[in-house]
Amino acid sequence: MIEHKANTLPSEAFAVVDFPRSLLEFQRRFPDDAACAAYLAETRWPEGFVCPECGHGKAWRLDTKAWTYECSRCHRQTSVRAGTVMHGSKLSLTVWFWAAYLMATHSNGMSARQLWRQLGLGSYKSAWLLAAKMAIKPASYKMLIAPEAAG
């Protein structure tokens, strides 16, 4: 169960994580979906879970839905992906994090074709949709991995 300790401003949540300085550091920090989800949860709720519906501070993680929490009071379900460019995507968190890192660290970003090749995605369409979502909200994907790059 996750408990809420104190409220903080959303902008404060992004001040705690420093940007990975190399590919190896990035790989060590985000080796799998669990590490990516933990980062998203910590970024979203730095002082513990807070239900977006009722403000209650207790929830449990659902085993049936990946990285989703249910409020113990109002039973609203909230994913760590909700409200991000990853919302509704079937791509793994690791793929999204790698794409965000690659786009944030390349001065002109990356094309969908480059993402497709670099990430080994099954279809070009997946890479194109991923790149398009990130292009619509560039601050969102930069904040995902590199909080200071979003400003």
C-alpha cells in the first residue's frame, strides 16, 4: 500500500532526479519497466500516493493492470502513465524511456525511422506514432527523462 505524506507542487517533483550523463548510466537507472514505473510514481507522487479524484493518500497496486493503483477510499484507478505522452500506449515503459532519452539527447531529435531502427520496434507505424506523440508535447517527453531540459 502507498501512503501520502505531504502535498508538494508538481514542479517540485521534477527537481529530485538528475539527468543521466551517459548511455550506461541511463541503462543502470532504467533497466526494466519496474524501474521506469518506480521513477514515474516517485515523480508523480514524491511524498506518496494522492488520489486525483478525492485526494486520499492510500492505495494499492492492481495486479491485473500494469502500473495502476486503486484508491482505497473512492476506488478510482490511476496509472503512472495517465496524463503523459505514454497514456493509452501498448509499448513498454522501457521503450518509451529509451525513445525519450534518445530524442532528448540528440540536438535535432530523432526521426521515426531512426527510432524504429535504434529501438528495434516491430513496425514503422509504432515508431511513427511514438515520435508523433513526443513531437506534440516535447516538454512532456523531455521532463520524463530530463526535467531540466523541459524548461
